[in-house]
Amino acid sequence: MWCLTRMPFFSDKKVQSTLRQMVVQLPFSVGFIVIYVASAVFVLRYFTHNGVVAIFWPPTGLALAAVMIQGRIFLPVVAAGALLANLISGVPLWPAIIFALGNALQAWLGHFALNFRADSSHTLSHAREYFLIVRRAVLVAPLPSAFIGAATLHMFGLTRQDWLTNLEHWWMGDSLGVLVLTPLLLVWRRVPENWYSSRQWIEGIVGLALAALAGQIIFAGWFSEIFSDYAHGFVLFVFVSWAAVRFGRHATAVVIGLLVLQILYGVLSQSGYFYRTGNAMPLTSIWLYIFILAFTGMALAIFVHERKNSLLGLTQAHERLELVGSLAKIGAWDLDVMTGEMQLSREARRIAELPPESPMHFQAALTFLDEQEQHAHAGRVQQAIEQGIGWDTEFAMVTHTGRKIWVRSQANPVKENGRIVRLVGSMHDLTEKREKELALKKSELDFKRLVETSEEGIWTIDSEGKTTFVNERMADILGYTQDEMLGKPFTYFMTPDRAEAALALLQRRNEGIHEVHEFCLQDKGGREVWTLSSTNAIRSEDGTVVGALAMVTDITARKRIERDLQLSEERYRHLVESASDGIIVHVGGFIAYANDAALRLVGAKNAEEIIGRNALEFVAPEYRQMVIERMKIVNAPGGRAPAIEEKFMRLDGSTIDVEVSATGTRFNDSNATMVVVRDISERKNAEEQIRYLGQHDLLTGLPNRALFADRLTQTISFAAAHKKSFALLFLDLDHFKKINDSHGHQIGDRFLRQVSGRLLECVGPLDTASRQGGDEFSIIIAELEHADEAAFMARRICEALSEPFQVEALRLHASASVGIAMYPKDGLQAEVLLRNADIAMYHAKGSGRNQFQFFSEELNRTTHERLEIEAAIDDALEKNEFEVYYQPQLNLATGKIESCEALIRWNHAKKGLLAPGEFISVAEESGHIDAIGRWVLRRVAADFAEFSAAGFSNMRLAVNVSSPQMRVIDFAAFVAAVVAEHKIPAGCLELEVTESMLMSDTEQAIATISSLTAQGVRFSIDDFGTGYSSLSYLRSLKIHHLKIDRSFVADVISDPDDATIVRAIISLAHSLRLTAIAEGVESEQQLQFLKDEGCDMVQGYLLARPMPLADCIQFAKSYGKGA
């Protein structure tokens, strides 16, 4: 088999399937061939008329049955069996092949003829199937084979008979073989199912034995002396009929086969019924006898089988009807109108509670009805008989046991020969239904009463969403009448945007889902009505959802309250979540809530990192006890603890400065504390920076003039209280300008830092070294016993500073001139000590530098010069020798001249035009500064009118004010009077004050500045950043401008440190919302730098030198009119 499948032809799947089927059928095929050959050889040897053709050919019936059972694939096996049988019987090869093909052809034709009918099952259960076999397979199908066989015999000369005789005998043999053997094999394919009782087995065995005995008597001549007069062939029809009626097809086929064998035996032995006269009956007669016997017997058996099946079907149908009636609780009855007898089904008897099989008469049946219903029912029966009209009605009856029930009765008349002979009908027990209907009516009444009195709206809709019912309360909720709402879809009472969501919910309810939802409906006036709807599906009896029932509560008022509350909560939540301040809520000391700002403040990534932790963990240890005491104040809602500053601990262990306030509140139904935490780290850093900058020199880090003045005052107080002495050293570097000019300001600044470092190395821990500005330093040597100690310190400083300085790659040399003033010998006030030390320093410098000099009266020769100037000032005021020049200030944003600085000049009779530096300090010390200052203010106020007339009505004029001027009691009143007199607009007069002036009397300065600011006068700090800083008071003073000193601007391009200082001052000014003005701008590079860094205004020689009034006005015009 495997080898065949490797060949191309046999590789086809259909061919392979056929081969596998043949292999499976091989045992059956071998058995078939053996039986076929044996039967064929036996018949050819004993029952042929001419040795070739027999009138009974069993192999044909065997072959047809095999092909019908196994299919056409068995045809080659049939051909093989026929070929082998013929060869064994001595038939030559070619005739044998033709005979074999003819036999196979007959089997195929029979199979084809029978399978041509789609309803042919070949089980011989129906007469039409058996007759089909007889017509097609018995009578027609053998003809081609007989024709071929007879023609072959004649062509090969195998017989002496004529061709028609051979044709006739061949057909007779094949047809009889099919008629007898094929039904036998087809029927016995299935074993009979109803041969089970022992009685049937005994009857079958006895009947078969008698049939065999009768066959032997009739066909074999047994007991011929006794039964010769009675042994006729028709007797055997009794046994065949018995088998057909009692045992059906299987027994009949067996009996027929047994009798055929006995007939053949009689023919073979030439005895019995067919040889009674001593001569053999013609073969045709024998064939006809067998044909009639087999056909009659089998046909009768099949008729009986079919009849039994029909009766069985009717019985089963009746049982099914009884079962259906029982399940449906519908009884059936049949009334004979002639006799009045009634037949009742089992269910009808059950309904009437009658005993089984008890007889029932129509008159007796009427007794189950009350008197009124008896007359009515008798009338219905009479009408049905006379008019042929049935009925369908319901009535009450009493059962056989006395129980009252309700039934539905239906009936129709039945006619025979045009006359009504019977009434058939049904009865249905409606008792349970009636009881349910009564209960339902009661329930409906109760429900209607409940619906009408319900405080809730009740609304029902059908499966399409249309309103089928609303109670009065539901109509009132929406402002309609009940009739107005009926029939309308429920979406009619909603806005379109809400209807879509409602339809989706309706679909869910159509699926039988019970839900409670809030709906926003629309009343008759178009107003929103919020409702709470509890909806259930309405189902039909088969469970199909046919609608929905909703219980509706008007919650509009509640929703309004909820909405207002929600809006309030959302606003509050939004405020809390978006607040820049941290908000922490803790309950019982443990954190329950923190907003995003609080999380950022403590360095948490999410709330889980701090929720549940003790709030004190985030308080710096030194503040915890204070916080505990404060929390005692906030122990209930409404309690409040004022804001304080403390430090918070972050998760990474670092601390931050915060401002904390606490309030008692409620959180999750518990008393809680809400803590508002504001990060003030930047403010504290700014304050610290301001404090530091206000007390220290930006370049060297040494105490500046303000801090030095404060420490000098403290030292004087301490020395006075303890009778101590101390020395004040005033130091000026020799030739520093040369270093600065030669190597640039960057080298100069680094040099000054190194000088500061060496000074700090020389002084003690109780001493104070300060940079006064430029290359000037002041040193307080505290608690001296002798002047020699001051000399030692001065010498030590001179020696330290005379050592070479290594600044980058430069080796620089310097020296210092030191002036010494002793307390209390040389002065009791700070100003006197500073002045005398300064005089001594100038004397030391004039004596050859790199020296120190104690103050003495001999050093006052400079006083004479100052007195000359002082005296000349009086004459200058009288002779009007002072003039006011103006230097324009450019607004970098607008490109316009918006302000000018007023600069005084002295047109001295002998010395010519003098700058302020040559006489202002003398004027300040001599007390003339107030008079000069007032003259300048009046002059500037008068000049403002000239500016205004020239079109600069908003020109701001800045006037320098000295410290002595500010200390004059009526200074503020004087300025206010000048402003009012000349009608100077607010913001057009600006007073420039120095840092030293602010530090000398801060309270007086604050008061004066505040008073004048209220009058519209603006203030600026002149020469800001030169060391005498007042940044710690900037928040208290109403300052408008910071002027960057020219010393920083000069080398801002070449000196990174100066550039850094300028950036810091500009940034600081902007941080304090002040205007930054740069002085001394002399190059385009400086101007561009200042623009890039955001400086607001500039002045300097690059723009314009100071000039007389007329020139300044003309210059300003060239830039366009002021703002």
C-alpha cells in the first residue's frame, strides 16, 4: 500500500481514500467472493438447464445487496467473484470475463435504479420501497445482463438452445435471485428490536419448525403416503402469512429462504410436489411458484410492518396529545349526540376530579353546573347540534369532589354524511388564573390608591420611551396635566444635550438593569427640574422588557444647595491648591492634608511622603517647644495663632525660613489645625544681603562707613563709661592712583582686597578696620593704655603694607600714610576724631609718605585756608558769584533727556571757576552749606520755568543735598515752600542725598524724606556703592533712584569685579523697584554695557558735560522734548 502511494497516479487524495476503503473492506470482500463462488458453482452444477443458464441465480441477489450495502466501490469485487465462479465452472476466459462484467453491470444498474430515488433507505420499512425494488431491481435491472449473457453464449457457441430461450432463462434466474436473496440480506442488516419475550421465541421456533416440516412433506415427499392428498403448494402460504403477521419482515424473509431451499432440494431430488405425476413440472412453473410465494410473503410482511408502525404512531401521537393536554392543563372530550356518551381525556378527568375510566354521560356532566348554567349549557349543545355552531365560553362548575372551579369550554360539531354526530371540545382549568386576576384587581386598586396619594412622581414608559402613565404628583413636578404628558417620549421633557445620555440609560433598562440616576428634566416653563429616578424594567409574561417604571423625586432645591456648596468648595479647593503658600492640615498633630506648595516647600514628591507623619518632624528643633505652646491656642475651630517666623525642616535635612500662621478648623469631621506656611527664604536672604551690603564695603568686605561710624560711637561710649582710651587711625595708600592708572581698576581692586587682608592680620579681635572709600581706611584700636601702643600698631601697619604685593603676575609695591587721633585727648566726638585723624594723615603724607603722624595743633595750618574759603563764601553769596550748571540725564528706554542734575559752580574773583569739591566740604564744616543749598534750590526752581517755557514742562531737575542741610529743622518746609512758590509739578524736583548723610541721622532723614515725598519731591542716593552703603535702610526710605558711582562705571568694561558690582546695584535697584542711574559714562562701550544690563538712565561726558541753563535747554531740544 505504501509503495502504491508513492506512484504518481496513486498520489491523488481521492484515489488514496478509495484504496484505504478497499483495504478496510478486504475481509468482507474475501467472504463475499467465497460465498459468491460457492453459490454460483453449486447452482451451475445442479440447477442449470443447459449447464450454463439457471432459472434461480442467487449470486445476483447477493451481489446487489452487497453493492447497496457497501456502495459502488464494491463492483470490482462483484466482477472478480463472477469471473472466478465462471472460470471454476469451466467457462472459457473471454466468455467468463464478459459474464463477470455483465453481472457487475446488473449490480450497478440495480444500485443506480434504487439510489435514483432520494427517499430510498433500503430498509424495506415501506411497501413503496419494496415495490420499487421489485420494479427496478427485480424486473428491469437483469435485462441488460441477460442480454449480454445470452448473446455471449450464442456468439461463443456455448449452448445449443436458441438465443431467446437463453435470454428468458437468464433473466428469470437473475430476477428470482434478487427477489429472494436481496430482501433477506437488506432486512437482516438490522437485528429486530421487538423479539424479547420468551413466548415469542417459543412461538417463532415452533412455527419455523412446522414450516420446515411442511416444506419437507410438500417438496421432499416426506410422509407422502399419509399427506399425498393434502401436500399442496398453497399450504406453505399459511406459514409465510403467519411469519408476516406475527414476526414481520425478518421472520418472513427467513421462512421464504427456507422454503426456497426446500423447493430447490425437491427439484434436485426430483421428488415432492413438483414431481407428483411422475413428470417434472416445467421450470417456468417452478420459477413462477417461487416468485409468487416470495413476493406475496414479503409484500404481506412489509404491509403488516407498515400498519403496525402506523398504529404505533397513532398510539404515540395520542399519548403525546394526552401529555400536551396535561402540560397545558387542557382536557379534551368527545360527546356522541345520539347516545349522550362522553369520552374524556385524562386531563379532563383530572380537572373534573373524576376517577379514571369511569363512564360519563352528558346528563351526568350537567350536574357539575349550577341550575342557571345547566340551562345555558344545554342550550349551547342544542344550538351546536341544530345549527352546527360551536362555542367558546367560561363558567363555574363543581368537581366530583365538590370543589368549585372556573373552566373555559370550547366545542365544535363533527359531521358524518352531512349530519352532526358528535361534538368535540376542550376544557381549560382557569381557577388559578381567575384567582390571580382577582388578586391582581385588588392589587391594582391598592396600587392606584397608592399612586394617587404618593408624594413621589410615578412615570411609566413603553419600550419605545413613550409615556404610558404618570400620576398627578409627576405631572405637578413638571407643570403639566396628566393628559398632556401621555404619549409623549420621555426625552420631550429634556434638553437635547441630555436626551442622548438618557436614551443610553433607557437601553440599559431595556436590558433589565435596575438603576438609580439623577435626571435633569425641563418643566413646561422651560426651567430645569432635577429629579432622582429609581427605575425598574417592566416585563411581559415571557420575561421580555416592554417598558420601565420610574419613581421620581424632585430634588431641585437640594441640587441647588449642592451646586452652591460645590462651587464654594471648588473655589476654596482651587484657592488652596493654587495657593503659593503651603497649606498643611494636621489632626491630632499628624498631617492629614498638604497642598502642592506645601509639598514643594518640604521637598516631597507626592503627598504620601508626608501624610500621616507628625507635624513637629518638619519644625526645626529650636522652634518645636514654641510651636507646641502656640498649638495650645489653636485647639478648636476658630482658634488662631498669629504669624511668626521660624525654620522648617525639609525631607533632605536642610532648613528653610518660613512664616507660619495657624487656625483651628474641621477636617473629615474632626477638629484639626490648618497651618499656612510661607517660604520667606528669599526675603531673609535679601534682608541678610541688604544688612551685609548696608554695613560692609562691596569690594573688600570690610565694615563700611555706616558700620564703622556705629562701632566708633559704641567705642566712644564704652571708653567714656570705663575711662578708657583708644586710637583712631586714618590711613591713605600712597601712590595708589598710579597703580590704578598703570594696571587698571581690576588690578587696583584686587590690590585693595589684599591690603584689606593685611590690615585684618594686623588688628586685634576687638579692633575694627574699615574702608572709607577709594584708598582710604579707618581703624579703631580699642582699649589702649599708652599712645605708644597706637604708634606700634601704626608702624606695624606701615611695615605690613610696605611688603610687596603679588597681584596675578604683577609684583606691586605700596605704602601708606597714617594719621592718629587719640581719645579723649584729640576729641570726644566721632566727627572730631575723624577730622583730626584725617588732618594727621594729610600731614603724614605731606611729610614724605609711608609714615604715621599723631594729631597736634601744629597740624592746623590747613585750617587757615579753609577759613579763607569760608569767608569768601559769604562774599560770594552777597555778590552772586555762584552759578548753576546742568548735566543732562538720558533715559535709555525712551532715548530722551528726561532729567538734569544741577551742579553748583563758584566764579571766584581770584581763582576763577571752582568745582564743588573745592569749597563744599568747607561750606559744610563752616555752616554755610545751608545757605548755599537754599540758594541753589531757589535758582533751580526759578530755572524750571525756563525749561517749561522751552517745552520741557516735565523735566526733572536733580539737586544735591548735604547732610547739614537735611539736619536743619525747617528744611522740609523750605523745600515745600519753594516748590509751591514756583509751581513745580510733582516729580519734577529731585534731591540727591549721600549715603553718609543717611547714616548720620537715619531717623531725621526718614522723616524729612517722607514729608517731602508726600509733596511730590523725589529722592535719589548719590555715589551709591562706594562703600558708605545705606542699603539696610532702603526699605524704610522712600527713595526713587540709585546713582551708580563713576568709580565703578569707569572700568566696567575692563574690570570684571566692577562689572559685577554694577550688575548687582542695577539688580538691587530693580528688585526694590528703584531707577538705576549711572554716572561718569564716557565711552560707547560703557553705554552699551549699561544698556545690556538694564540700566535705566545715564549721564556723563559721553552725553554732555555740565553746562549753563541756556546751553542745556538747547542741548535737550536736540534730543526732542522731554516726556
